[in-house]
Amino acid sequence: MADTVAITDVEGGVRLITLNRPEKKNALTGAMYDAMREALEEADASERIGAVVFAGQPGMFSAGNDLADFMGRAGDGFSASPALAFIRQLARTRTPMVAAVDGIAVGIGATLCLHCDLVYASPAARLRMPFVELGLVPEAASSYLLPLRVGRLKATELLLLSQPLEADEAQALGLVNAVLPADMLLDQAVVQAARLAALPRAALAASRALIRGDQAQVEAALEAEARAFDTQLRSPESQERLRAFLTRSKPAASA
Ligand code: COA
């Protein structure tokens, strides 16, 4: 099996984390979460790596959590999942992170961007957070970070109504730094990551912490979400919605 997450260290102290499961639109499995978490842990521990770039495949950043994996998790729940371990690491990573988003970015594919220091998107980028539609709740501290960034009313459209966000609107809302042609996207993300990596490390770390605000609040939010997510993942309404997606059928009216 080809690596579903490719980790490449490129010039300029930049670590590239490339999602590589195109046949499933880069939906994330437990093994992929573990690979991404380890890549971030290593980046924080390394003096050589100064920034991380997340990238997907042409036209697809990520379809979010693998929904088959989720269905199978109803027993174990979300608390012990590789997804939550990744999310915890994502929120506490000290190495600057940059996202290069081309095409679909669903669920964690979108909420991951809220933790990135810089976000670049192609004109085809389309962010969507259909947690509630799936009988679930927001994750990765998005219920806290998104209202802070775009206001509570817009966050309600995005998180409760699962309204999609096109690249231009995401930029207008301040969720994306720039919209770039797809063939320039990754290069620009790597260039900007290398610029971050070249800055004096202590000054960068201190400034980054100041810009990012209250870390304890972010972690408290993601833990509160995780408890609610765990409950919902075990619920008949979410199991029915996940089943409906996987069997390409309509969910039962009661769910
Ligand atoms: N989990 C598991 N499999 C997924 C997936 C996911 N999140 N997203 C896509 N796939 C799979 C599909 O089941 C399909 O597999 P198959 O070819 O074996 O049937 C394959 O990837 C291609 O997906 P498809 O739906 O045919 O592609 P599309 O271009 O028409 O639509 C999406 C792409 C991402 C819009 C659509 O697949 C989708 O809505 N996925 C679910 C996203 C989601 O809800 N994520 C979780 C958020 S919490």
C-alpha cells in the first residue's frame, strides 16, 4: 500500500505533510491521523524543521474523517481515537503551520486550517463543516475558534447549517490569506513556510503564542467538544446518518 500520508522535508527547514489517499478523496483513517501527529511531534522536537506545510492532492485537500472508520468507532468512542490524539497535537504544536488547500476541505480538512498560521487556497477550494448534519458536533476547537474569527452568526451558518464556503468568501472572512492559481499554490505555501522557518526561533515562538491568544481556552474547547462528540458518535441519529452516506441512501426519517 502506498503511503497515505507522505512526509517530506524540503529545503529551508520546511516539512511537507501530503495527504495521499485520492481514491477516497483524502478521507482520514486512524493510520493517517497517527502519521500526521507523529510528523508534528517530530517537527516540534527538531531544530532543523522550522515550519510545516499541509497539502492534499489536486482538487482535494481532504474529505475529513473517514466515515466508515467513524461508524466502526461507535463502540470505542471518540475519546481514545487517533483523530482526537491528532487534534490535541495540532492545537499544541509550536512549529508554525501553513495549509495549501486545493478543492474540497470537509470536516477536519476545514477545521485544521483554523490552527494554521497561514492558509492559501486555490479558486476551487471549498470548505464545509457538516458535523451537525451527520448527527455529530464540531471538533478541533472550531466551536470556539470559528465564532472568534468570523462572528457567531456566520459561524452558525457554517457549523449548524453546514453552509459551504468558497475560496473568495473564505478569504473575505479572513480564513484564507490569498487565493492563488492551483499550480502556484504549493510553491507559495512552501516559500512562506520557509520565511517563517528562517525567523529567529525564540522571537517567532513568543510572537506566535501572543497572536494565537488563550491556549488554555482552545484546549478546553476541544476537550468539551470531544466529550459531546463521543456521546453523539454513539447515538442512533449519527449512526443512521453515517450509514446513509456509506450506502448512498437517504437517512431514515426518525434520525
Ligand atoms: N469517508 C469515507 N469515504 C469517503 C469520504 C469520507 N469522509 N469522503 C469520500 N469518500 C469516498 C466515497 O465513499 C467514495 O468511495 P467509493 O468510490 O469506494 O464509493 C470515494 O471516496 C469518492 O467519493 P465521492 O462521494 O464519489 O466523490 P464526490 O467528488 O462526488 O464527492 C465529497 C466528494 C467529499 C463532497 C463527498 O464524498 C462527501 O461529501 N464526503 C463526505 C464528507 C464528510 O462528510 N466528511 C466528514 C465530515 S465530519
